Amino acid sequence: MQAIRESAQLTLSRGASWFGFRPLLIISAPGLGKTSLASKLASTTGLPMVMLDGSTMTTATPLLGGDAIYRSARASDIVRNLSANGIGNPIVVFDEIDKATDTSRGGRDDPAEAMLGFLEQHSARRMHDHFLGINLDLSRLNWILLANDLSKIPAPVRDRCKVIQMGPLTTNDIVAIATREVERRKLSSDLLREIAKACRRGEIKSLRKLSKALDAAEAMLVRPRLH
């Protein structure tokens, strides 16, 4: 969050009247809360979020739209978000971009290569949308790229981003987060003790597993009783 704050302050100091920051590339092992961090940022700023999934993306259509000559063509996920919300600086999260670097087939655009135009201010001002057939100014989008493996990210993409590598969480880190969540969700302190034991036994090693455990406990709490 500190990197985003500093970048946003720099953007404002340069005369911007909107919230904006330099593209971020966040690297960590799976399950450490990268996606949750991006979602929290969107919630905190009040900006809409566009979620792109590199693990399922086989063309650049979610980024650039599909050619309107085809019956199945559609606008890009970005354009649809802009149209629905009327806000030009949403937070665009490209999850698992490291799984979308080698997906081009035949003459179709490679999503990772298509990203380059968005990450440079001068080119982002004239991004061509295939579905609309016009150039759009998309220079105010706020990009957060998420990946597990930095080595699979093309160098041109890395060079255009602020790269942040998140280290693994310790048992104490997970227990501390669990403590805050148990209090926030108003769950039993007995649950916290059980979670702490599970962490120390190595059964909960990621925020993803912690979240599942907390969600299950919360669901049990609100489940209606049968008589």
C-alpha cells in the first residue's frame, strides 16, 4: 500500500485531479492475499474494479475487444466497465498474468504483448478497441498485475511496472491476521485458539486456507437452528 500511496501522491503533484498510480506487478506464492489486497484497494478508494483472469485468457479480447465483423464479438471487459460505471480511472486487476504470456495462437493477439500499450502513458492515450473500431484514451486506468512466478513475466512488462515481491507469511503473521478477523467477525475466542493450533501444526499456511476456515465458522454461526 505504501508504494501505491507514494505513486498516487506523485500523480497529484503533477497536476492530476484523479486518483492514479504507476502500474504495479505483485509477485508472491499462491494464497497470500494478492487478490484480496487489490479488492480492498478498490473498496477503500471507491473505484470500480475490472478483474481479468490470465489463467483462462486465450486471446486479448478482454483487453482490446473482439472484431465486430464476427457475430460472437464483444466489447472488452475494460470498455464494458467504463460504460457501466462512467468512471475513467478504475482499478484493473490482471490476475495470474504469468499464465497468459504464451497463449497467442495463429494470428490472435497475445494478452501479455497487448498489455504493453496500456502500461505506457503515450500509447494508452490512443488504444484501439477492435469492437468499437475507434481509439480510446485509457491512460488513466490503474493497473495491478498479479503473478506467482516473476521469471514468466516478459521483460518489457516488468520494466513498465513497479515490482513488489511478497515474502511467505510466518505462523505468527497468520495468527495475527486471524486474531483481527475473529474480532472483526465477532467469532468465538475458542475458534482463534483452534486456528492458532492448526497454524502451528502447519495445516494453515496461507491466507486462502485461513479465509476458508473463518468463512466456514461464520456460516455455522448464522445457520438457522432446526427444532
